[in-house]
Amino acid sequence: MRRAALPVLALAMLAGVCLCAPGAGASESASLAQAPAARPPARWVRVSVATLWVTPREARRIDAPASAVPADLRTWVAMTISQKRWLVGRLETQALYGAKVYLLGTSGSWSRVAVAGQPTPRSRWGYPGWLPTRQLTDVEPAAATSVALVLSPTAWLYETKALTGRVLEVSCGTRLPVVSVDDDTVEVLQVGGAHAFVRRAAVVLHETGAAWPALTGARLVKQARRFIGRPYIWAGTSGFCLDCSGFTHLVYRALGVTIPRDAGDQATVGRRIATRSALRSGDLVFFRSSSGAIHHVGLYAGDGRMIHAPNSGGSVRSEALANEPYRSEFAGGRRLTP
């Protein structure tokens, strides 16, 4: 999601190209320069997925489901290709249910926040953007000795242990405080403290403060394959919809590893892999535009193929690196596995 100069951005919107590394513009840089040194007040996301905008109050009528409480991402993503392309350059990122954000400012009924856990050089506090204030709460989620981390693209929370009475559909990467566990269900706490239940098979349990299991290429590829067929939407960082770097960020998050939010920044982590022949499963693979800037990222799946979220007209898919334009634009890989 690169914030490009206007002529390039206009071409990208027409073509549905995946530009996956936004950078701070002049107004963003000025805003950050004036940011106070003190830690801003914390808030937490109270909807399944909050979608962050470049500017407040720009959402269209068709974007109402994403801005509502509760948010309805399934309805929202059922847009035409042209409606999806309109979002290019207008959205920033997404924040998952229960995620901590830092409040940077307000404008009417909108809040400017930084999403903790989405590293970016644009803000020390996390990835910045605007969202409706009603999608936030100042009530901190309950502490717990373990969390249930959602692994499936999305998972429903239910009212009962028998998994009846749907409450909320949450995204992969969502972390829920655990109350109790049995063979089929996990009892968790919602934002605000209400109890709910989730299928045991949809989550992995993790003890708070414990080290996460070491990454392996096989685990990364298995997690990446869960998203095949999920629609591309610019700034998507959830199991409902994804852009290229939002996809790779979420794959790693689901395995307990935090990497930067944007492709250009992801291209600086781990160990550099210079050639296609040296790639191993689970490596991040990057692509340069004619200007030399990183504009796309995928996850290498072995056998000369990657899994990636290509553009506004497509969905997450497996594709050969030998296909154009990827063959010509290949800019190396990065490895975070041992």
C-alpha cells in the first residue's frame, strides 16, 4: 500500500494494482513532528474489525457496514471492483477486536489513533488512521493467564457452550482472554467482560508471557493457505479482506510474530535472500516497480510458487513466481525462520 504521487495513484486505482507500502506524506510528517512525547491515552477496539481511514468522514454510504457498531465486514466486502478501487489511497489499515490503540486526536465523531502491534516508521505508537469513535472503548480488556488466538480466517463467538446463539464473528489474529477450556469449546471474555464461547478447533491457546513456538516454513505456509480465496481490499488486515502486506502481516501475527505492517518495511526484517533459487517455504518475497520502490509482497510456498493478495480485482491465491510481472519485478526475499 504505497502512498504514491497522484499520477501513479490514479493509474493504480484504474488498474487495481496492489501498492502495499504507504508512507507518510507532508501533512503526516508535520503531524508526527508535533506529536507529544508522552504516551497517548489507550483505547480498545470494540467491533470485530475497525477500518481506518486517511481522513475522517470520507466513508461512502456503501462503507456504512464497516463503520457501524457492530461492524458488518461480510456485507461491506461484497462490493464491485470499481467500488473497491475507490478505496485505494483512502484507507490506512484495519484493527482487530480487542486491539489496543493510542488516541492521537479527535474530529467530531471520529478519532485518530495508532494501532499498537502494527509497526511503522510513521508513528512510534503504531499504525495511524481515523475511525469512528463509537468503535472504541476506554474499558481495558480483562487480564488472563492465557489467551485464545484465532487461527481460522474468521470465527464466531457464541452465547452458549453448545455453540448456539451467534454473538460476533471475529478475525484471525484476534486474541481473547480464556476462562475455561474443554475438548470442543473455549470459554472466553469479550471486550466489556461478557462471557462467550468459541470452537476449540478455530483457536490456539497460549500462556500469557510464554515464548511462542519457533517459526517454521511449513507452519507459515499452512497458515497462509487458510486465506486462499479471501477478497483483496486496500488496507485489509483481517480474515475478512486483505491487501498484500496486510496478508503477510496477519499470517505472521497468527503464529505469534509481529512484523511491520507495510511491504517496504517488511523488506527490512529478517535475513536477505537474493535469488529465487535460494528461497525456502515461508520466506517473504518482494517486488519492485519501475521506480525501484517495493510495491508488493507475498509468501513463498515452495516449488516456485507464492501465496499473495494481488489486487482489487482478485483474491488471495497461489501463483508461480515465473509469471509476469513477478518474474521481472522480483526484488529478493526475507527469511524470519531459523
